Amino acid sequence: MELHENMEFEMKSGFMPNLSNSDRLKILEVTQGSIVIKMDNSNYRGVFPRDSFQYWIKKGSLVHVGDNKRQSS
């Protein structure tokens, strides 16, 4: 999946880094090696290595909101 700014993801229960008990996160910045995110119940930003972020997507712990809408249609 190509990652870009403003993408939103729903966080499932298996997403261990969810310290703020948020339901969603939004990508603020994408660089070659990292992803900067903001969780919906937090004023703080987080940074993930790109590979780590992709791992959570593949594991099903982060679901792109657009994918979720298509599946429920």
C-alpha cells in the first residue's frame, strides 16, 4: 500500500502502541524511512519506522479507513 499524508487508519485491539486509547490515527508526514502520525485522542505526534508501520497494516491491526468503507459496501 502506498502511504501518503492525510491517510486515516482505524486501530484494532491488536495495535500495541495505542497508548492514548484512540480509535483512529492520521498520517501527518511520510519520509523515506519514517511515518509521522497523530492519534485522534492525543495532542502528541508519534514516529514509526516505515517498515514497522507496514507491519501493523499487514497484521490487520491498522485498517485504512477507505478500505474499511469499501468492505462494508
